[in-house]
Amino acid sequence: MATVFIRTIIIYILFMLIIRLMGKRQVGELQLSELVTTFMLSELAVNPIQDISIPLSYAVVPLLFLLSAEVVLSFLMTKSPTVKKIFYGSPSFIIKNGRLNQKELGRLRIGASELISELRLIGFADISKVEYAVLEQNGKLSAFAKAGDQAPTCKELKIDAKEEGIAHPIIIDGKINKSNLEAAQKDFLWVKKYLKKHHINMKDVFLMTCNSQGQVNIIMREM
């Protein structure tokens, strides 16, 4: 039992380090080579845990090899468009200049109802208002509205707009997040004064954010 436990810890740490080095992505954002590598990694990692007669090196060496291969392949794809196209494919225009490419839709095995559903998810209630719809290399759909259906920008309306920046969560569930506090260029004393000014107890704060303009948003804990 102790052997299985130790093997599990070793494989777990190694597996997590490899996934970390591969980058932070959700499953739906993985490229084909990354998805295949992930499946192979999981299979290789489990075998020595299930069967203690298998040497641990039989998992460690292939894991390190797959990591090296993925790193090399990723590097090659940044340098060679041809290699990238072979392994990642290329974006597909489903709608171009307002016209639906039915042949491309059929080639990608996407039904019309599925396309409409995906367009609704990204904010398009009517397909007729879409100028371009592109199926990206990671399998996600990007869409752009026709010029006449686009919302006017502040620049077009000649309105001065200030960049608000990122809203940093500086208090989460009643506790200060020090790294986010530094990112917001604030300190503990500022937080304490702000809460005191508004008669708020820190323990009662579920979420407090502050952006680059110093704008604060507070969500109180539900009692």
C-alpha cells in the first residue's frame, strides 16, 4: 500500500508539472496535438499506479518525452506556418460577406440549428446580422456584425471615455488578497480607511474590487 501511495504522489506531482508547462488552457481550448498528448499522459500516468510490477521509469521517461515533443512541436509551429497548418489546421469561414457557406458548413459537419445556437451564445439573435463567422483553430466560433448593425463607439459619438482597466478582487470572502491589492496599487491602510468610511466590516464583504481608476465595487455577504 505504501508503494502505491508513493508512486501516486510522484506521478501526480510530475503530471501536474507537465500540464503546467504545457500552458493554462481549458479542455475546449486545447489544440489537437495538446489533446492527444493529454490523453496519452493520463494513460501513461495511471499504469504504474494500478500495477506495481511496472517500473516507475516506464511512466516517467515517456511522460518527459511527450513533454519534450510537445514543447518542440509548439516551437516549430511558431516558426513554420506550414507545420502549424498541418497540426492545427486553419480557420474556416462559415459566413463571409454576409453569405452562409453551406459547403463549408457541411464539410465541418455543423448543422444550421447548431450554428444558430452558437451565434446566440455569442450575442447574435439573428443570423442575417452577421457579416463574418469564423470557426477558429481551437474549435470556437467568432462572429462579427454587419456595419449597419454594429453599436457606435465612444469615438464615433465623440464622447471622451477613460480606460477603467482591470477590476482587481482585493477582498474575497472577507479576506484581503495581497497580490491583487498590490496589482491595484493599493495598500491595507487604504482598504481599512475605505471600509471605515462606509461603515463596512471586512468580514461582511463577499467581494470587493478596485480598478485602475480607483472605482470600487463591493458585494456584501448574504446573511
